Amino acid sequence: MKTLLSTLFLIVLLTGCQAVPRPSGVGEVRPASDQEIALPEGTRYRIDEQASEVRIVVYPGGTLARFGHPHVIGGAVVSGTVVAAEPFDASGLSLVIDISAMDVDRPAWRVDEGFDPELSDSAIEGTRENLFSDQVLDAERFPEIRIDSLSISGPAWQPDIELSIKLRGERREVTVPIALDHTETTLIAIGQFRFRQSDFGMEPFSALGGRLAVTDEVLVRFRLLARAE
């Protein structure tokens, strides 16, 4: 008991108490076929990697969640191709996310989410180690996340895209609504969705018998800028 109380006191000193918003809903994640998906014919756009960004937000959980930190990971880590076809619902995309290039808890990202902007170097490094560990992204064995479109529905300015996502060797389908603006020279897609880590075989980090943990649910935000080839 004395050890537990000492540990809790140390956590309070390191993390402080912060009210953290939680994800409001999780998209339906479905099993997916592992067959190769070909891009259609049409106007091809190449992702501008430096102008595109993905952010993944994870939240503290467990009965001691108030003593934990939310985290934001991501960056300019997306490459790939988008094809605008005729008719529009025949369009498609094929993207790759470079896990090794992901950054952790930039102060500006944390401010955007309403979190305390500064974290200790040890907290950031610990998050990075957990992120790349075998239990979570297993980055050494699976350095990339692959994303391919399966179908598109809805208006061209706000379509719903059914995506096949391959993460940690597990392929799943999820439908993601996006806001889309495209011309003959550029294409911009903005959106967000939520999923459970366990849907892809990941084990959310936990400590103290699960009383301090990372929630299974995570939020993904993205902004993609592509330029016509």
C-alpha cells in the first residue's frame, strides 16, 4: 500500500490534473479482404507530403485517468496517389503513412486539442516508446500503414469513402466522411474518424493493473493536399 501511494504521488507530480475531452463515437470497423486494389483511370494527383498532415489523438483512461496525459502523434507522414475519375464515384486513392516519421506531442498540436501545451521530455519519450512497441504499432515489423479506397458515395464536395486500412498486418474496412475541394490542378481533403486500437490487434498501454491506461478509442484527424501530375 505504501508503494502504491508513493507511485500515485509521483504520478500527480509528473502529470497534474487536467479535464480531457473524450471521443464522442467510434466508426464501424469491418473485416476486409487482403486482395490487391487497383487505381482507376482518371486525373492523377500526387500527395504533397509537406503540405499534408495526419494527427492521432489518444486519451487517458482507467479509474486514475485524471492523473494521465492525452497525447497527439502524427505529422507530415502521408504519401500516395489520388485519382479523380468520371463518374466521380469511380474515383480512388492509394496512400501510405510512414510510422517511423511520426512526431509526438508538438506544443501547437496540444494547444489545438485544448490540452496543456508542455510535457516533460521523459513523458514524450515514454509515449514514443509505447507507440512503437510490439503491443501497439510494432513499428519494426510494420513500418507503414496502407490505405486504399474501396468505394465512394455522396456528393463530390462531401463524399463518404469506404477505405481499406492495413495496420500491423491487419486489414480492416471503415467508412470515412470527408470535405473535398478539387480543381484541375489541386485536391484538398479534410476529415476525421475514430476507431478502436483493439480492432487492429493493438493492446492499449496500461499501468497499475489497468487503473491508469490509454483508452482503446482514438481520434484521427487529417488534411491532405494533392497536386495534379
